[in-house]
Amino acid sequence: MTSLSFNSARIRNHKPQSQKPISNFIFPSKPIRISFCSSNFSTTPHISRLKSSQLRLNSISEGSVSVPTDESSVSTPINSVEDEIDDPTAEVSYLDPEFDPKSISEWELDFCSRPILDIRGKKVWELVVCDSSLSLQFTKYFPNNVINSITLKDAMISICDDLGVPLPEKIRFFRLQMQTIITKACKELGIKPIPSKRCLSLQLWLEERYDTVYMCHPGFQAGSKPLLALDNPFPMELPENLFGEKWAFVQLPFSAVQEEASSLETKFGASLDLDLLGIDIDDKTLVPGLAVATSRAKPLAAWMNGLEVCSVEADTARACLILSVGISTRYIYATYKKTTATTQEAEAWEAAKKACGGLHFLAIQESLDSDDCVGFWLLLDLPPPPV
């Protein structure tokens, strides 16, 4: 059984291991015999929510973004963190006292409306900021008539002033519709904006806030659809510089995946904080992945390293693999001849990914028989947050 939640236990590092292909394809087509076995994978995981003990709140915002309250509720003191968590109008401003503020160089940011109406009957907007480890947590509500880059820039400065942290070098965000505002605010502060769905801590936190904060807010509007829905555009042709020569569905024991992820200092790629995400998988459980082989493995890995690689998807309807990068860019990464066997393997690969809570990987090698990889990206396919 696999579970996904935030937790504080840290995963140990191990020596790297190589992965072995279980089926080979010429890139991008011409499949040969397929032998993918879905029975090697665990059952559908239980995905639990962010633990409330990781939330820190230190202020309450009322004003224009809250519904009216009676005097008794206003005069009731908040004596504990538990009481504050029960207050859905509370705002978060927290920095882990054991964490070095100067070490936080990247933020994850969302600035969007919420399914909550203020006293004017208008949708409340909220700024949510964290780092990937949740050592930094910040939320602030805004009325809908002040949403612009100036408001955002001022709020970002206030985070630094209130918590004593420096401005980050980079800020990741996952809403294409907010790119103009976020980019302008970032550039005025000398911050590099990165459009990317690799804001996993932020997205899981938003999912948790929907259940424990927004739905409990007195202004919550049940059935309200997200104002800025995430795009899922039609996939494009792959740029020539991203082509490989061969590819294969592969599988690695979870312990080996951890080892590969721990060795990224010596290769191209990106990891995930499996400890923070609380991915609870048995060490022997096989994690699905995609291996791409090419004689120009280093240049290809270098090009891929400049992208925000988010996920790989097997599209059985189109008989192809879809590579998602950035916020909404989707490429036809490889194709194969559609047969009963290839469809079954692709379906089994997707089922294995689901069984691992969306965890999968992309490896770039000089050869599919190589004992090492030049690039390794640990990926997590998550549904979009409900807001």
C-alpha cells in the first residue's frame, strides 16, 4: 500500500543504481515484443492530507475579505495553535525557527481567487507562499479590486520584513493566467519567475487548505469552480534538440529510485523531497519510469535540464508518450505502433504509476544497457488542486 502525505522523517541516502529496461522501442516508433507485468506493482494508494500540526498561524485578518461576525466571536481570545487552526479566517505567517532564513532561495507562490465571498459579495483572493520544505509558510487574503503586480510586489516585500528572510532568487508558480502579474512583480524585485507545475508542496498545501480552511470559512461557496482553471492543451511536436534515439518503459525498486535521486549532484536532473511528501512505499516496490537512450546523452540531458520537467504520460488513444514541462507545455515525446500488446503495456505502465501515488521517473542514458544514467528526473503526477 502506498500513501502520500507530508511528514518529518528523513529518507537516508544510498549509492546510485542503474535501471534495466523491460521493453525496447526505437525512438519514436517501431516497438518489439512487450513484457511489462503490472502485477509487480502495489495497489491503488491511499492519499492522506497535510497534517494540521505542520500549519502555523499567527494573525487573523478580518476587514473587507471576511464576513461579519458578532461581538462574542470577536472578543473570544485565541489561546492555542489548535484554536487558530479552527479559525478559517486566520492568516499564516511562519518561519521554522530552526531553519536558516538565508538558505531559502526559492519560493512557491499562488495568487488566485478562492471559493469564498467577502462582505461585498465578491470573491476573495489569496496569496499563498511557501518553500519546498514548508519551512516558510505565508498566506494573506485580498479583496478582488486590488489585484495587480504592485499589490503582489508589496506583499512579497512584507513577507521578507515580517519573517526576516531575504528575497528569493527564484519563484515558481503554476497558473498561466497569472504569469503577467507575477512576472512583473518578480522582475521589479530582481527575482527570476519560473512557470512550473513542480510546485508540489504548494499544490498539496492548497488541497489541504481547501478541506480544512476554505470549506470551513463562513463565506465558502460550495460548487464554485476555480476562476483560473489549469490548462491541458493539445500536445505539440517535440523540438529536434529534445529527440532521443531509443526509449523503453523501465522499472526500479523504490530503494534504487532513492539512490538515483540522492546522486543528482553528479548528473543532470531534478529530485523531489520524498520525505516531506511522505511517499510511503516499500523499498522493494517497483516504480515505473521511462529510459531514453541516445549517443548525445549529455547534450540532451543539458537541454532537458533547462526545462521544468513535470511528468510523462502514456496516451493510449494517440499511441504516444506525452512530456509535460513548465505550466502548460505538452510535447509528443515518442510514438509507437498501436497494437493490443503495446496498448496493454502502456495501460500497465499508467496503472503502475497510479499505484505509486503518481511517482515515476525519466532517465537519459547513452545506451539502454548502460549501468548509469546521465540525467535523472524524479516526477510526481498529481491532479490539479481544487482551487
